[in-house]
Amino acid sequence: MAIDVGSIFTNQSSIERLISQYMALESRPRDDLVSKKDTLNDRKTVLSDMDSKLSTLESKVERLTDPITDYFATKLAVGSDTDKFTVSAGSTAELGNHSISVDRLAVSDTRVSKQYTDSNTSFTSFTTDQTFSIEVAHPTDADPSNRESINVTVTADKFSQNDDQVLADIADAINSAMTSAVSSETINSDEVVHASIVTEETGKSRLVLRTEQSGYTYRMDFTDSTDDLLQALEVNAAVQYSGTSGGYITYVGTSATNSELNSKFTMDGLTFYRDSNNVTDALSGVTLQLLDTFSTTETITINTDTESVKGEVQGFLDAYNEAITFLRTNTQMDPDTYKSGALSNDYIYRGIITELRSIVSNEVSGVSNSDYSRLSSIGIKADDKGLLSIADSDKFTEALEANATNVSDLFNASDGIAVEIKDYIDNFVDTGGTIDNSKDNIDDQVTYLDDRISYMDEWLLKRETQLREEFAKLQETMSRLTNQQSFFSSFSNNY
């Protein structure tokens, strides 16, 4: 069948198809550049993901080699009755059992004034400003027994009021003085004395002073005003309050051992006195929280916290396995699909799997017990894909309970697994390391390709314009030829 060439150049849609076909051919070099750029960006994404996986692994091995906190020596403290006391243990706690009974809980030093009738005017005899001081504890490193005197002034005009208002103004003056002392850093906020008013029955009030912290160390001492305002209040009376009189709520005493402000407990046959019910210095590495008194002996048991240690090691294993799985996908060929990973042609990254697997399978020579020189000796094994797991939990527990170093040495000895892995992957994930250099190199290549693509875009735009001009001329020429052909045809038909 004959092709009407002329019709091609007289039909605009046909011309557009021709231009599109020409441009598709001309664009192939540019498309190749875009494809190369996409491949490079995909590779950079893989490198970023690898950086993340290896950095996670690094953070886990850094935790296992922490020079401050020994996560392998974590202890578990258990109390026999958590309604009476709670107990926790740090890594320095010694394993073993202890007996405890509590005779007394620590309380804050509380003083009360005598009871006043609100509508009375008992303070009118005070006609001048009254300044007294309250001495509070402010221990320092240089002087654990250091105390500070806080001056309190009540102005003369306050004493002409009814008793309830006078008591309120005295309380305000005390609280204001304490706030100022904290602001000036004379004392700390947890060393203040709080003043308040209580109403025991309608129309009857007392002034109450209470220390922020409990114990004999944080007791109150007083220096009265010139006209003995505190004596009139009976706040500083050296007797226990009774009925409507003032005094102390709890016997203050003269020392830590006879003051009923302190907690008193017996542990392993020894008697202890402490300012607080939160006791951190009776047993090394152990914190006690006393909740109630009890005379029947209870038990504290301190063991190795095997589950916590196992959790730390499992965290490392999970990070290791994720890194290995990611590396296998992106640095090797899939044996089923025969698809190569994005970094399969880069020998630097292909070798990471081999190196990591070598580290975890090597014998650790720096262990203190040669019976535990490989991961397999504590029950950790690799499957056929090189992924690690605690395959024998009993074996792991036995090694840990025998001595925590049986497990810790494997990871943080001088040639321990965690130490070796950290030293190795630091080269990849550190700022300016191998991965950063690879990504910078990709960025340089992408910048070059962007320049080439921009140049090609400009060239293709000019080429498309050129083709349109050429086809427009051909279209014009074909139109003239068609008109001439029509003229001659009509001329010959007349003859």
C-alpha cells in the first residue's frame, strides 16, 4: 500500500508524533544520566541506613563497655514484705541475705504554739518590733554539721490585732524570711522551716512550725526576741505539747541516737539511726525505704539480676543481627532472585559481614576464666545465617551466677567482643569515617550529573525548537507543492 508522504506534513498530529519520536531518541543520553543519578541516590540511602544500623550496634557495645556503670554486675534486691520496706541494689552491692526490723520511722521536727482564742488580743503588750531567729541545718562538704540562723522580724503594728491575725502575720514573716534565705543561697529549698496556722476547733488557733526534712540533723533551734515573743508563744518550750500548751510534737533529744526524730532500725544485729527513712548508707550499694515499724525480723536478699544482664546482652544480639541481615541484603547477591545488593560491588562494605562474624566467633584471650573464652561457653550460638541468640539460657545463667566476670570479660576484656566490634565499626560510622566519605563522593558525582543533566535539558530544548522550525518549513513546502499539483491537474483536465 502506498504511503502518502505529503499527508504526514500536512497533519499537525503526525508532526507532533514525529517530533516526540525524534526527541525520545535524542533524550536517551540524558535519561542514562538520570538513571545513574537515581542509582547513586539509592546507594546513598543504603549507606545512610547502614550508618544507622552500625551506629545502633556501636551504642550497644559502648553500653557493654561502659567504664562507669557495670551492667553485667547488676544486682536484684528483694525484701520479704514490701508493705513494710522496699529495697534496691546497685552494682556494688554484695550478694547475700540480711535481717532487718524497724523500731521507729524518721519524722520532721514539728513545734506548736499554745492555743489562742481568735477574737482575743493577747499580744498588745508587744509594742516594738520583735526579731527572733530560727537555726536550721545547712550541711556542707567541709562541715556536715553546719547550721544557719535565719532572722525573722515581726513589726510592732501587727501585735494590736486579734490573735488569729497576729498568728497569721507571724507565720507570713517566718515563711518570707525562709524564702529570702533560699534566694540569697544561705540555705537550700529543702532546708526551710514551714509556718502555718491550724484551727483545732472553731475560734481556736495555733502556730505550727515544721522542718522540710526529717531527722535530728534538720531539727530547729531558736534564739528569742528581746521581749521573748517565742516564749510567749511557747513554740520553743522544751516540753512536749499537751492540751492547750505549746512545745514539740516529737522528742528532739540531744543526739542522733536519742532523738526520736531519727529512724531507728536493727540490721544483722546492729542498731542504726538515720535522719531519713530513705537509707542509702547502711549496706554498701543498697537503698532501703522504710515504710512502717515492725518488730518481727524481715529478710533482705541480694542476688545477681540475671534477667537484667540477659536483657543487656540480648539488646546487643538484636543490634548485631539487624546489622548482619541488612548487610547481607545490600552487599551480597540474593541466592534466590540473583539480584545484587546496592553495595555488592564495593569490597569495602562486602567485607564487614566477614569481619563481624570473625570477631564474635574468635576466642577472647583476655578473660579471667579460660573456661569462658567464647560466646558458646555462655550459651550464645550462631545459626546458619550467622545470627546470634542465647541458645542455652541455663548455661548463660550458670556462668553469670558463678561470677559476673565470666560474662563481662567476654565483651569488655582488652580483646573482648564488644571492644573489638567498637574499634572496627568506629572506622565506618565516626564523623569523617568511611561511610561519610562514600556519601561525600556520591554527592560529588550527583553534582556532576546534575550539571550534565541541566546542560542536556538546555540542548534538548533547543533541539526540539529546531525540529519544530524544520518541520514547519517542510510543512510550508509541502503545502506549496500540493497547490501546484492541484493547479496542473485542473489544467490538464481542461484539455
